[in-house]
Amino acid sequence: MRAKSVRAFRALVTTAKKTPAVVQSLSAADLPDISQVKGEEGACSVHVKVKYSNVNYKDALVAQGLYAGLPLPMVGGIDLTGTVMSDSSGKFKEGDKIIVNGFGIGTDHFGGFAEEAKVRPEWCQSLPAGMSHLTAARIGTAGYTASLCVEAIRQTVKPSEGPIAVSGATGGVGSVSVSLLSNLGYEVHAISGKTEQNAEFLTALGAHTVLNRSEFEVKPRALGKERFAGAVDACGSNVLANILSMTKRYGTVSACGLAAGLDLPTSVAPFILRGIILNGVECVYLPISKRESAYDLLSNACPESDLDLIGRNPIISLEEVPVVAKAMLSGEITGRYVVDPSA
């Protein structure tokens, strides 16, 4: 009797520290059947045919073997969108279109840099009606994080109260934040490390003013001149500290990143003398219901024309991910890169 053939698929696998990931051939048997999240074990019952992933900062670290504490081997890709092949839990049926963002995929559990994946059903969100796989991949964790940041600002700051600063404005979170805020009527002051190179891109997304990041990298004062009614910060460190010192009374700053560092060299002055709110945005384990609200805002306030601009980079193959990752870690990337594992 002829042995049953094993279906193989392509995956980008990180196998060693400080070593770029390489494309390997895997089978379904290589995908994890069980995953642990925050100490709770669960079955990865949803087998997905991955349509697209994308490259985030975490993915860049994983693809270069630089992600701290990464279990090896690892398939990166903290986002995926695709079609359900099977689900033994019964929650999804074959052919259902889904999105998975976060929950440890790509860093603790094999992620979207592969043609197939196995995930837990509670991690899966149905692809919103009218949204394509490509649009979902362009949005990804970065886009929905931007939506969460912007929603926190909307709760307390009106467009008439002053400009909103956006740091890391050419990155995934920043570029979508610029689009959302401008389309919601806010005056956006985009902060970029390369103002001349990126001014056209940012103004096309709706930025009113483009500021040089160097202004925000200096040692921060406890309180500076009040300039912003709020901000979205993806940098941390001196950049966030300076933004806080320049935020107007009762403003809201949403913090979601650490591109400039984990530290925050500030004082209590902005909080106790100006009543500023520093809103931390966590996106990895956010309940699906709140993710759906974030995607609703994206559907309503981030037009396809802006996503076309943000995702104007060519769709890349698995082989190209380490190259893009290296450039991203060097600060050379503008906009989003979508990954097609089958390309």
C-alpha cells in the first residue's frame, strides 16, 4: 500500500539567536496543537490557510533573531488573515474568513509567516463585512492599536481644543493614527525623524504640520510650553517625556510603543499640575469585543485611499521579510509591508 503523502507548506523559521530567519518546509504535524496563554492551556483547534501577514516591529526583531526570550524554533508574524481549513471546536466552519492579531502568535506561538497556522478559537475574529484580506493585513495589530489610541483621545479631547501630536508618524501605528485623527477633524502634528523625506507622505495622510523628532529627543523639562491637546506616542523615553511636558491642561496622551526606549524620564508635574491623562494601550490580549469596536472605527474613519498610501509598498515574500526587518530596525521604513506566504 502506498504511504499517505504529507502536505508540506512554506514557513519563515527563526532557529537561532542573532541569526536571520530562513524559509523551511513544514507540515501540519509541525504546528502546535496546544498553546499556553497567561498560564492557561488551550487547544489550537483552528487550522488556517494564511492569506496574508505583515511586518511589525516585533516581527522585525523575531526575523533577525533579536527578540528577547524568544522560544526556538519560532515562526514569526504577529498578525494573520486567512481562511479556516478546519476547526474541531465547532466555533468556525471551513471557509470562514478570520483575523488573528496578537495573543502571542509570532513570539510565543507559531504565527503568520507561514502558509498555514493553528490557533485557538478564542483568538480568532471574523473578518468584518466588506473588508478584504488585504485591507485587514494592511491594518493589522498596528492599525487596530492606532484605533485604540485614537479612541482614548476622542473620549476626553475635542478637535477644537488643539492639535494632537503623533510620534513615530511614519510607522504602522503612527501612519494610521494620522489618518484616523485627521479624518475625525483633529489638527495633526506628525513627528518624524526624517521630515524632508516624509513630509509629503504625512501631509497626504492629513498631517497639518510635520515636526522633527530631534526636538523631542533632548532632555525633557518637567513642564514645557503647552502645545498639544493630546498625543499618540509609539516611542517612549525622552520623546514621550517631552510630549507629556508640552501637553495642555487636561489633555490625553496614548502610549503604545518603545521605539526610543523603555524608560520614561519624566516627573509627576504634568499629571498633578495640568491634570494630564497618560493612557497605556495594550493590544495583545484585548478581548475580541473591544477589537471589533476598534475595527468599526477603522472602517468608518480610515479610508481605503489612506490605506493604499500606507500600504503602498509592494507585497513581499517570506524570503524578503528578513531584509525588510533589518531596514525597519534601522529606521528606514515608511508605511506598511504586507507579506504573502505563498508568493
